[in-house]
Amino acid sequence: MENFETINGGICAAKGFKASGLYCGIKHGLPNGNESATGKKNDIAMIFADVECNAAGVYTSNKVKGAPVVVTKNNLAKSGGKARAVIVNSGNANTCNADGEEKALEMCRLTAEQLGIPTEQVIVASTGVIGLTLPIEPIRYAVPLLAEKLSYEGNIEAATAIMTTDTVRKEYAVKFTVDGKECRLGGMAKGSGMIHPNMATTLNFITTDCNLSPEMLKKALSEIVKVTYNCLSVDGDQSTNDTCMLMASGLAGNTEITSENADFETFKNALYQVMKNLTIMLAKDGEGATKLITCVCGSAPDWDTAITAAKSVIRSPLVKTMIYGEDANCGRIVCAVGYSETDIDVSKLDIYLASRAGKIQTYKGGLNLNFSEEKAAEILKEDEIEILIELNSGTASATAWGCDLTYDYVKINGDYRS
Amino acid sequence: MENFETINGGICAAKGFKASGLYCGIKHGLPNGNESATGKKNDIAMIFADVECNAAGVYTSNKVKGAPVVVTKNNLAKSGGKARAVIVNSGNANTCNADGEEKALEMCRLTAEQLGIPTEQVIVASTGVIGLTLPIEPIRYAVPLLAEKLSYEGNIEAATAIMTTDTVRKEYAVKFTVDGKECRLGGMAKGSGMIHPNMATTLNFITTDCNLSPEMLKKALSEIVKVTYNCLSVDGDQSTNDTCMLMASGLAGNTEITSENADFETFKNALYQVMKNLTIMLAKDGEGATKLITCVCGSAPDWDTAITAAKSVIRSPLVKTMIYGEDANCGRIVCAVGYSETDIDVSKLDIYLASRAGKIQTYKGGLNLNFSEEKAAEILKEDEIEILIELNSGTASATAWGCDLTYDYVKINGDYRS
């Protein structure tokens, strides 16, 4: 029996985390009291922990880093990996501006003063258009109100505030047992698009009450990011502001996890469940997406080969349009496996398509099979499609997630910013 | 004054090359005498040289290689790099079939017998859907007719035969002087799409009467492919059948070029002119394209950095949709430069947009400028857009070519094969 259970509560599921969110007018100007009528959604959120947390972050590897990424990394370096609060806005990425770092630091200062905590214990993130000056007035206005609204049920308000062109709010949480104590772990995510898009920035915030040393927290996050978040591709573009942040309050009361023991495996599994489900939500809600694509690469010689091959398939525009067109044109999958940077023996390659409607093999030993086009069409009609590739060269396997490429992707990203 | 002049004639421009093309029914069945009325276009072509040529080829680096690529490489290895003829079909890629190599070899045998030359002196290429058995009957029917139709003015018939979803025929030729002799060099290309698409296969055939040793021919082709053909990206997918073939008859009568002397530079420049112009034609005619995008990366620390950065920008779907949407959302360009695998100092990055309508700077030192949106809109309204990136870190520069990403790309590639 698996040691976890899905629960509600998102970032407030774990003990000791309050959150809030509201509209402050980052893009459209300060509120005029008529926001719900005009449909203006929340654009700023706060998370506040009851106690000092261990925090670990994974950030974009883009050489252009958003100012909030730089400031958050500096803060955590100064605080020795301790954090109490998060302040995050949508509507402006605060990136490639002359005063970006100053503004990001000001967001931390305002939050710290309001909450009575050290500035370096504040995590800051922003998502939205690049290259526009961030207006600080809406944030000055918002911070005291956010602090006032903080609640143990504020997760929905916060998860709404970080959305941009997201069409659904993304939250997931689980409970599990470590050392006889019930632990909780939950998260919220945003992506992959913007109303006035600049990049498909993805933000992930995850909280837990499980007690882990900073080193083990970091280790768990790095390992799980590799097989979830980093196996997601909507369009192959990598944002300047991608951030995945994990905070642990320790309030579950378990003995601190300080080594790679069984408790650590349990924790990692819980983290995997939450991050995998957030990743799937991100893939499903990719800009313009009509279908979720899951590519599983099995019987690979090693794990990196499996990941690289699965990601190459998920990233291919020709595979994405083929799934959109519901066309079992699997030469495109062979091709994408073939140009992946791996040492795959393509003469051993088998390919299957699957969905709720069934499963069909289309390639065997690198050669096209004379499969039933009718069955394939039935399978591809569904909105969740699995592409299974077997390398028949080992025992490693990996999964990557993505979505189809549609007219609407072009429409969303071709539309003028304003 | 530049030592070359653009001329007509494509692959028949150089002395000693005949060509032909016709409809044989690779995909739609043998002709019934009513082809011009039903609009069935040529689907098979032949090139035949009056004398044995030195030949050099560059092929796809995809691990899945089309059967014709494998057979051509074997032939040239056996013949010591000598070739007399080319046989090439569209409508079927002859790839990922159990009997692909057998069929490709049969195409060479039929051609060799008909022309009275050794089988290993025949170059074979195919483009079209992957994974379908190639019907050999249409080819048996075509080869004698192709041989009969061979002519020094057959270039247009041949260039038409290799088209798939290409909307325009692609030919280019130049003349230049080496060693006091007039030399000619011309080529034809196809790409990037198929009516029943599988991948954006690109085929290039180039002929010259300039006299070069096999080694220098190979060297010139490798160098020029790197800065033309390999700097082209329509969608980032790399085909299984990509082939670029260069044949030299030596009939211009110049002293054989055997070293990297001034004549070699002259030859390379002529080859660059032809391949660059074919590359631009391929980019312009990318599936669904409405705009040609040229990205020039200047003041780079080295050549590889310049190429990598320019290609990263050209490949980005967010940049492609931004150009389609005529939106100067240049944070997307910064982002694509930022995630390129280079050691670029992004704080020195300048960006300009340019077209017939003018030129505007949008980023300076990695920061967004307060530029005129009106001027930017005027520039982006044109159908040939230049993105200029200056790294301000050296003297190297490179150019990459591509096209915008449009509804029609999704439509063409999402449509069912049959």
C-alpha cells in the first residue's frame, strides 16, 4: 500500500503555513473598489510560516535571470537557507529592467517590515512581461492588506494570484507518515503562459511540515525536479524567472531526517506525487493545449538516456501537431528519438500509442508495422495520449509530459501585448 | 568587386550536367495520360553528368537514417567518391521499411543499367512519408523515360520533381572565374514540408564544372554547410533523409584546386552564394510561413558562439510567434539568447529589429529600452525581418535563417495523412 493520500489545502495543507492573495493592479492600476465586477483577478500573494523554515530552491538555468531570482538566491545565502515568507506577483516579470533588483529587494523589505521578520528570510518571485518597469505603488498598497488577510485557508486566494494565462488554478497536496507522525506536503504552481505573454514562466511553491535538514531538503528537491518539472515541455522555451521553492516547517514533529534513510524515501515519494501532479496540470494547461501527452521511455540502458529520449519526443513540434491532428504518423516519433542526444540503437525501437480507448503498437525494431488505422484513430481521439517507446536495451525508464501544438498556441503568442 | 554573377540554369548551369523530371505516380499510382489535366506534378528526377565527377555529400545526423542515405554513402565509399548520376523521388521517404535499402539499391541499379555506368556511381535520395513501402513499379516505368528526356535545360523539370509541400521551386546558380577560366555552380533544393507530411526533409543537389580534388570539394562543402544549411530552422525537427550533395565535373578546365589557395576561397565564396540563397528560399517557404526571419549575431567572442546564439533565437517558438504577431516583444529574444548553450555575458547584450522600413534598438546592455512602438510596428509589418544581436564581446559574427510560426504550420502538420 502506498504511504500517501491526496488531500485538499494546497500550500496551506501542511501545519504552520498561512497564505493570502488579492488584486493590487500591477498591470491595470490600483483598485477602484469595483474589481469583482470588472473581473480583475488577484495579482499578488503572500505565504507566511508560523516558524522559521528550512528552504531549498531550484531556479532557471537561463543566463538571463529575473531580478527576483537573483534577490531570492542572495537572501537564502545570507539567511543560511532559512525562510519565513514568500511575496509573489503576476503581471510583470521584473526582469531586464534597470531597477529590477532594487524593486525585488523593496518587495522583500516591505514584507519583512510588515511581518516583523528579517528581510533575508523573504522569498520573492514575479511572472509576466519582461522588460517593463515594475510599479512599486500597488505592492506598497498590497503588503499590509495581504498580511491582514493571511489565513490557514488562504491557499486558493494565493494560487489564483500567481495565474497569468493559466486557465485553471493548480494545487495539489498529500499526507503521509514518517516516524509515526502524520506529515503533509502541498504546493501551488503557475504556467505556462501569460495574457500578455513573454515567456512560459513556471513558478512552483511547495510547503511541508515534515522535519528535514537543509541538506536533505535540497537533495530531495533536486532529485524530484529532475524527473517532474524538468521533464515538462510546452514549447521548448526556457523562462528567465522559473523558480521552484520548497519550505519545511518541521511542525509535524518527526525526528529530523538527516540521511538517505527509509523516511527520506517516503518524503521523496510524497514530494514526487505532488510535483508530478502539478507538472501534469501544467502540461494539460499549456498554451492552447487540447491534449495532454505523456511519453514514457522504457527498457533504456540508463536513466539519462530515458529522460533525454522522452523529452526529445515531447518537445518535437511535428509530434505535437500530429497529436493535435489525431494522426498516427509515428515516423515523427522515430525521428525525434533519432535526433535526441543519446546512443540509442534505433533498430531495437518499439513504439506504442495508448489512451483510455486502448493501446496499439505502431513500430517494431525501428520499422513501421501494418497497424489498424481505425484503432489508432480511436486512441488518438481521447484527450490524454500516451506515447510509449521501448528501447529494448536495458531496464531504466522515464516519463516526460507535454501538450499538443494548436492554432490557439499561435494565437495566444502572436497576439500583441497591449 | 565580387567575383561572381547570378545566372540561370540551376543544376544544369555548370558544363556537363543534364537533368530531367516527370510524374510516375509514387504516391498516386502510374500515369494514365491525363496528368497535366489532373495537376499531378513531377515526382521523380534524374541528373546525369557527361563525365565522371568528384562528389561530396553531407547527410542527416539523425540516428534514424533513411535507406537512400545509407545506400548513397555506401556507393560513394565503393566508388572512391566518384559519381555520374542522381536518381531522386518525392512522395515516399523510403525510410523505416523492412526492404528500404533493397529498394534504394534497385533504384541505383535501374539507373546505372539505363545509363551504362557502374551502380556505385549513382546517388539516390527520397523524400516523403516515413514508414510506407516504396512502390518500385513507378520507378521501373520512369527510369527509361527520364534517361530519354535528359537535357541541358532539364533543371526546371528536375527541381519541380523534388518538391513536396514546397510552394515555390528552389534553384540558384552563379558564374565566377578561377585560373582565368569561367566556372559555373548551381543547385536545387526542396523543403520544408510535405503534403502528407512526416518531416521537413531538405534535399540539396549542387553541381559545378570547377575542377577540385575530392578532398577540397569535401572541405568546401563541410565549411559552407555549417554556415548556411545548418543555420536554417523551420521547426527544430531534424529529418532522417536530409542530404546535401555536391558534384564537380571539372569541365571548366581550370588547374585542379588541391590546396587552400586563393582559387579555393573563390570557389567557396561561389558555393556560399548558392547555398545561402537556397537556404533563404527554404526559410521563406517554411511550412505556413508568412515572414522570413534573419538573425545576425555580431561582436561575438568566437564563431561557434555566434552561430549557437543566432540559431537559438531562430528556433524559439515564442520568437517565431512574436514575429508572426508583429509584436516587438524582445524579452523573448533575450530569453532565447540566454538559454543558448554559450558563455554569453547577457549584461552586454544589445538587440535591434530591422526591415526595409528601418531599424530600431530595443535592448541595450541587457535592459529594455523605451523605444518607439510605432516605429517597431512599422518595421515588423514587412515580410522580411532582421533580428540583430550584438554581444559586444569580440569580432565574430554569424547568421541564421528561419520563418514565423503560424496557424498554417499547425494546419499543414495537423492534417491527416490521407
